[in-house]
Amino acid sequence: MTKKSEKADNQQSRKIKVEEPVKQEEAKKELEQEETADEAEAEEKEEPKKEPTAEEKLAELQDRYLRLSAEYDNFRKRTLKEKIDLQKSANENLLEAILPVADDFDRAMQSVDDAKDIKAVKEGMRLISGKFNGFLNQQGVKEIEAVNKEFDTDLHEAITKIPAPSKKLKGKVVDVIQKGYFLNDKVLRFSKVVIGE
């Protein structure tokens, strides 16, 4: 290659290098013009949004109201069902804890028929009674003391009156027909008592 041909090649490559950025800028401008033209066409095609009419607003509000009403109804039914299920299983732990006492009573009843020693039967019954009273205490149930106490309408229910065996027992509880119980310091069942007069 001669110097002239090298020079010509260099000039031509410079022209190409100069022309390439110019062509790229022209292509970018054309592309931007096409995009703006497309956006303008799209805006023309879109219909202007119109305000909803009163009937449409009313229909939408009624639809919302119906949906809200249905949601509330479903919520109410679900919570009612959960409450019923909870009430059904609420005593489960209590009943499970009382089963050993029931088992003891069953064993005692089976052995009563064959028992020759009355003292052993009495002792067995005392043990079962103690176990049952221990269970009640664990659950927060306490007996209301009533015998020889002043009659209290907040704790006792008078069944009848009898002549007092002594002057000290006038207006006091002489006998208890049915025991009363507290459940955590609240009256669970009133004592049914006989009052001396």
C-alpha cells in the first residue's frame, strides 16, 4: 500500500465515524416523533370519561350495601358457630379430671357386694369422698359453712323453721338439707337450711 491509499482509507474511516453518530441521532429523532404520534393517536381514540349518573351511583351504593350486609351476616354466623363449638367443648377438661373419681366409685360399687368387712368399705368411701372434695377444691369450689351460723339470705335458702333446741340457736341454722357451694367466692348454689325459732 502506498501512502496515498493509506491516507484515503484513513479519511474514509473518519467520514464513516463522523457519519455514524449523525445517523444514530437522526434515527433517535425519527423514533421519538413516531412515539409522540402514536400517543396522540391513542389519546384521540380514548373517549373522554364521563361522570357517572345518579342511577349508576345508586346502583353502585346498593351493590356495596348488599356485599357489606352479606359479609356481616357471614361473620355473625361464623362467630355464633364458634361460640356453640366453644360451649360444647368448654367442660371437656373438667369432665376429664372427674373421670378418675367416677372410676373409683365403679370399683367401690363392684367390691361392696362381695365385701365382708364393713370397715374397709367405709374407709374406701371416705377415700373416694376425700378425692372428690380435693377435685372440687382444685376447681375453686368450696362448701358454704351453715350449721350453727346466723341465717344469711345471701348464702342460705330457708326451707322450714322448727323450734330451736336451745336459746342460742334462735335465728340460726339448725340443720342443712342440701349443702351450698361457692365458686371462687361467688355463690354457686345456696344452702337449703332449717332455721331455729
